[in-house]
Amino acid sequence: MTDQPQAPADVDIFQQTIEKNSHRASIFEIVLESTVFQVIINILTLYALFGDDIRVAAFRLSADIVFDALNITCLIMFSTEIILSVIVKEGYFLSFFFWLDTISTISLLLDISLFNQAVGLSGAGGQAKNTAGLARAGRASRVGTKAGRVVRLVRLIRLVKVYKSANKDDEDKVSKLIAQRRQKRKVTAVEPQLQDRGEQNIPAQSEEGETKESKVSKMLSDSTTKKVIIVVLALLFLIPLFSVDYFVSPPTSMLMQAQQFVKLAESESSTYDDVKNAYNQIIIDHSGIDNYIVLFTSPLYNYKDFPIYEHEDYPNLRTDEQDVGAYTLDYETLIKTTNLPNDAIVNFDKENPDVVGILSTRQAAMMTSILSIIRTIFVSIVLTFGAMMFSKDSNDLALRPLERMIDKINKIANDPQIVTEMAVIQNENSNETVKIENTIVKIGTLLALGFGDAGTEIIRINMKKQGDVDPMLPGIKKVAIYGFCDIRNFTDATEVLQEDVMVFVNNIGDIVHTMVDRYMGAANKNIGDAFLLVWKTRPETYSFEEDNVIWHDKQYISTLSDCALISFMKIQCKINREPKILAYRQDKRLQARMDNYKVKIGFGLHMGWGIEGAIGSNYKIDASYLSPNVNMASRLEAATKQYGVPILISEQLYEHFSPEFQEYIRHIDRVCVKGSNIPVSLYTIDMNVDNLPQSNDPLVKYKEFTKEELKMILRQKKLEIKEQIENGEFKAADHLQENKDLRLILTGFKKDFMEVFRKAFQAYLDGDWKTARAMFQEALKLKPNDGPTEAVLHSMEETNYQKPSDWKGYRELTEK
């Protein structure tokens, strides 16, 4: 049965548990949050705010049917949005915003002329011929228009939704960008200033500072927005109540003219000419002005001298663009007192006894609509900026720092090592929230340094669960490359350096950890004079089948294996080039104790499974690895002294090196290490560390760089290599040629020596020791004092260069 390790999912320890109703809810959510739907809703929202005013200001009566269709579309879409929000959004139903959305949607009915006509809030515009109903229609239209303009203000709250929608889109883009950057870091050109150190470098890349909106931030933001909306709407609704025009409509010009005409017609002293002239004068006086007359009629319209006056523009006027004045002419009074001809009296229209005059208020209506648009924009600005300004201080001082803290804690919970890439906010006048945020980074950094990469799961699990801290978790079986590194002559150095030994170890440790981290590894243990280093393989690249490892991505493991060896080669070069390490060659205390003292390090590299977990108790734990494979790396390092080489590599790791890299590595022995009866082949790589040129000290030559900038440079170098590995672009052979350190350390590589040694060693394994001895001696001529050659010859000398009778192609390694 194949056991496939699973990569852990990202942790959000502040995430609220929300149960979805069903798969249907998720579909509705996709529709509601889709970009297309949001764009349509936002466009319709802007139309709902300005559409009716644009209709009045720029179009005539004939265009009303088109605007009715658009308003009905808005009504349907907004209703759909409300229904979807009720299904998808928790707590939306019957909430403050639910009622505002509902009221603003219902208010759209007042913009539909067909609806207004149906409920009596508007007439049929210029098509109405019933003079008795014209006055009622005019009054109803004014009431409907006034109510519509007031209720329409509720729609302004939809601007808040547009703003929030835009904010959410920006937040989603930022989240996706951050996720993409975590998967694939973009790197750029090499820093010219650091090229002479033989290393590639790229400028620092900034991380997006935006974070996901927290629950507290959302609650406070919504609360502030509600208060602003209530205040603004209260002002808009209540201020008109303090105007007399709201309660009483003052008499209009046409109402007064109609009233005067009726009085004149009913007066006993009025002559026929007086009434006729008054009728015509009214028409003349109200022509050619802004509010010109478009209709004037009386019950006497059937008589030739009192015809209905109708302006050509009258049929194009909406009801709310007409100023109607009407006054009833009493028939009984007229026949008693009038001096009008009998024909006029006979043709009196008793069914429509009103004298009606209508003025065009088209110009005023246009101006009102334009001012309404301006008022809507103004109120929108007040509403938007009011909400922003009310919440600005709370956002700046509390909410944004809180969101950054939440984001950083989640990042630390998912990957404790990422905290080392976080910068502390430098501000002398910082407040408590900034200090808390910096403290989180500092504590996280110490946590990462203390637990190391092996403690990721311990931190992740304990930060995710709500109970007490439980570090004693079951171990996890993983496959990794284990490297063991030991400082030579450490006991003597400790006795000589005394207190300075800490600086000595840390200077070496800085180089070791930096190089291992750069090449995808992690420091696990610091044991005085030794370091345990680990290159964990990604869980998805392998699986277990009983005790065997099945690889699913051979290119990846080959690249990781190359990186492990390259990092040790870089360390070997650095301790022979870095000024702070070379300074110990001049230390009189060390030289007095050990002639020609140089810092030397031995390395052992092995690959295999290991159990990752917490070792210790509730008083003290170490996150590390338990496995015979870890011990094997330690034994290999110890054996480097016998072979006179700085590094030994096991065959389990060697077989994963890229073919181009294997050309530089030689097979030097096959042994059974102490404590094991399984033979293992040993390999090494020849490195030249003599007379290497000293590196430039970045702290001296590049003093313009701050500590944080140098830290970012190192980080970018790691990201460059990581990107190449993830894209399958990392080639060890190319890296050996491009990197100055690696070129220097491989100077003097002798292919002829490698060939002679390879043949000699093969004869040794085959049991032809006579040939092997001769060829080993020939190899020593090509490379005098070669440690592995002398070690094998020494082991052969123990049996007088005669193959043992039980020779199986390997020997016992007597020392640990």
C-alpha cells in the first residue's frame, strides 16, 4: 500500500466557521460575487441615481418608454441582488442594509411613468384632454415628483455598496498577488556592486502591505457607515419639513388668471368685449416668456370667440412639466349676471365647467433636474468622505495594525521561518499598536530561530487549535538529506579563546546557516562544535511503499541533492575566503597552541527517512529528527578524518546527483560503518582551498547598505535559486561555472588523476590488489598526499597487500 504524504493546508487561526446551506449556496455566491454581475449592478446603481434627472433634463416625453424599460431592468436586477444576498450573506436578512436596499429598490417604482399613471401620481402628459382632471393630475404629479426626489435619496446608500465592492476587488487582487508571489518570486538582474564577491544578487522585492479585512474592522466599518447614512438621510428628509412649501403650495400665476377670468365673466358690470379681451390678453401675456402658456380653455370653448388655445409644444410635455391653474365657472351664476351672447351660453360645457390654464415649466424642470444631479453628487461625496473620515482614525490607529497583526500571525502559523523575512517598523514616534506589532515579529523571529524548520508542524498545530499548548505531538515520517558539520580542533579553540569562543562559533555558524538556507536547506541543531543541517523533500515528491521510498519527481530530488552538496562546497570556500574567518589565522593565542592554525570543517552527507517531531518534555523540547540515517551523516563526518578529506557522501545521496555533477565526485571506498552490517559506498569531491583570494567584506566596502538591506539581498539570492528549482531551470553544471566561489574551489581539478584513481579503485573492489596497489601509487604521483588513496593503501598494507580470503568488495570501518 502506498502512503502519500500530504502537504499541510494554510492555517487561518482567526477564521470563522461558516456552514454553507448547500452546493446551491456556493453557486449563488459565485454569481453574486462575479465581476460581470458586480459591474452590471454598479452601472445600474449609477443610472438609478441620475437616470430620472437625465430623462427630464435631456429628453422629451416620447423617450419615457425607454427609461421605463431601464427602470424596470434596475428593479429586477436589484431585487435579484437582494434575494441572492439573503441566500448567501449571513446576517443580511432584516439587517439595516437589507431594509435600505429594499426601500431604495421599491423607490424605483416612482420613476416608472406607467406605474405613476396607474396609481394616479401622474397624468398622461399632453394627451390629457379632460379639463376637469387636469388640475388634479397636476397636483398629484407635483406630489409624486416631490416624493420621488426625497425617496430617491435612499438610493445613495448603494454608492456605499459600490465603494465596498471596489474595495473587495482590490483586496482579492492583493490576496491573489501575494499568493502568486509566495508560489513564484520574481527576480531581476544582478547587483553590479556585489558581483566581485562571486555571487549573484538581485534587488529587494517589496511585499504588498495590504491585508485581508478583519471581522472587527468590518463590524466597525459597517457601524460607522450606518451612522453616517442615518445622519445624512435624516438631514435630507427632515430639512424640507421646515419649509412652508412642503405643506402649502402657493397659488400659481395661471390659477390667479383663471380665477380673475371667472370673476370677470360672472360680473354683472362686465361687457362681452371685456370678457373676450380678457380671454385673449391672458394668452398674449403668457406667451414668449420662460413659463409660456401651452393650453388655455374654458367651458365656452364651443363658441367662436373663446376657442381652445393649445401650443404646439403641449403634447410633448410631461405632467410634471406643466403648471396647471383651474377655477370653476358656475353656470347658474353666469346666466344670471353675464352679458355674454346667448350662443355662448347655449354652448357652455357643463361637464367641464373649469377655466384651465397651463404654463410650460419645462425650463424650470430641466434646471431642477440638473440641480438634483449636482445635489446627488454632492451628497454622495459627503456620504463617502464622511464614512471614510469617521473611520480613518480608527483604521490608522487600530484596525489596520490589527489586520497586519492577524496577517503576520497567520503567516507565522503557516510557516514560522517566514517571520525572518518580516521587517520591524522603524518609527521613533510609534504608538502601542506598532510596538505590539513589532513585538509579534520579534517573538516570531525568536520562535523560528528556536524551533527551526523542523518545528513548523508543532507551531502550526498548536496555533490552530483553541486549547492549551501541547508540544508533545506524534512524530511525522519524512524523507530528507541530512548534513553533519563539525569544527576541527574545537576543544583547543575553546580553551584558548575562552569568552571569545562564542563569537568564533557564531562567525562560522553564520556562514554555515547562510549557505545552507540559500540552497534550500535548514539548520536544525547547533551542538557546540557541530551543526545538523537538513534538506527536507516536498511531501508530494515521494511516497512510502513499506520501507522503500518511491520518487515521483526525480528532477526535483536531483536538484535538491545538488544544492546540498553545493552549499557545503560554498561553506568550505567561505571559511577560506571570508575576512572574519581568515582573521583567526593571525590570532596569536590560536597560533601559539596550534602551528599554522586554520579553521577547518568536516562534512557528512546522507539521505534517508527520519521522524520529525518534538524531543524532550513539557519543560524543554527540541524540534529535530530521530533516525539511523541522521546517525549515518554523523558517522560519515567522523570518517572524513580517516580519509583526509573535508567531506564524505553516501551512495544513497550520490545516486541522486545530476550526471554532470557526478563527474566531479569520486568513489573512494566501500565499507560497513560501525553499528551496521550493510555496506555503503563512500564518495567525496576534491576541493582546492589553498591560496584562495580573500572576499570583500560587505560591512566595510559596502557600508552604504543597512543591515536590513543586506538581509534582503541574501533573501533574494535564495528566492532566485528557489524560483529556478521550481521552474526546473536550476542546472548544477552551469552553477559550478557561473559562481565565483565554486569556480575557485574546483580549480586544479584533474581528470587524468580521476581516471587513474577510478581504475585503481575498481581493481581494489574486484580483488585485484596487485594491480590496484600499482595504480594507486601512480595516482599518488599525479596527486601527492591524496587522503583517500593513502587510506585505501593503508588498509591494504594491513594484509600485506593481499586480498582477504573472505573479501566481498568492502571492509569494516573500525572507527566510528
